[in-house]
Amino acid sequence: MRYLTLRVAGSEAELHPLVPSLTDPDVFREAQMVDWAPSLDPPRATVLLYVDGDIDRFVEVLAATDLVLEHDVTRFAENRGYVYVHSEPHPIEWRLFEVGTMEGLIPVFPIQYHHDGTITARIVGPTATLQAAVESVPPGIDATLERVGEYDLGRPPIPPSLPPRQDEALRTALELGYYEVPREAGRDEVAAAMDCAPSTASEHLQKAEREVVSTYLNRDH
């Protein structure tokens, strides 16, 4: 089973009108499309976005975009949240969707928006069908093949849960401010809250952090 990573670029006139905001570093530190559910009759595109940045500014853009029929926001931090967008399809966006969902292909989310105005997406499928997809990218869109290989995440699709004490150590450290800058609590405070020795708390944290960091670094492979 093969995969490819495709980087797509185009002018503002060619891409969806929301893309300039999603790729603007003054609006978002990070933006991803985490899922997409198209409907065919009538053609509609419904997407779920994860964003980290100026959500209020993006909501203004959504309200001013004619293609957008409905939108909603769920925030889980001051500047981070999920954005639901239900819209009429943009012609190029719809054509790219058709390319990525050709018979025999599976798009792998998330789709990443980058500050240079480009978008990267991964697609899984047979070699010949992947090649046909690349050749079917619509005119006016610059598509660069960034990576091709055997699809192997090197990990389960859902990261394994941490052992209870490692999970407790991470949650306790986060709650006490261990990960704040500057740090508001040290390993002694974490150990006291967990009722264990500082060396034990440190070991739990190191093992948990290793699992979390490994999962993060392997997310695109």
C-alpha cells in the first residue's frame, strides 16, 4: 500500500476564499482540516477545521464569505478550537476533492495549511491510481510531489493510552504549572501532589513525555 504527500499552491482566485486566512501567519499559528464530508445533491462541502490563533478574526471572514452557508465554533482554549464550515463548493476545491477521492484512493487527514500559502495532503492507494491522481490536478494549480513511499505510520492509528501513574504525572504537572514559562512548579511539587518521591515523579514524567513526543514526531510519517 503506497502513499504520497502532495503540496498544492495557487492564486487567491484559484483556491477557496478561506485559504488566505487559514495560511496567514497573522491570523493563525496553525490550521488544519481534520475532516471533510461532501454532499452531492446539491453539491455542498462541510469541513471541520482545527485552528490556533485569532478565531474572532476568522469568524468575521466566514461571515463575509458568500460561499459559506453556515459556521460554528467550539473553543477549548483562548486561541484554539474547532470550526465547522458548511458551504457551497468552490470549483477548484471540488475538483481537488474529486482527484483525492478517485476510485481506489483514500485521503488521509489532517490536511495542513502552511504560512507560505500552500496546502499539503496525503493520499493512500495503489501506485498507478496515485499517479493518475497527480496527473488529474486541475490546470492553474501547482502541485508538488513531496513524498512517496510505503504507508506505515510506525505506530497505531490511535496513540496508546499511558499507564495510570504516567497519565497522573502529566495531568498533575500541567495543572500545577510545571509546563508554564516560566515554570510555576518543579518536580518536588509534582511529587508531593502525587504522594511519591521526586525521583519517582521525574521517572513517570520522562516516560510519559517520551511517549507523547514520539507520537508527535511520527504524526506525518
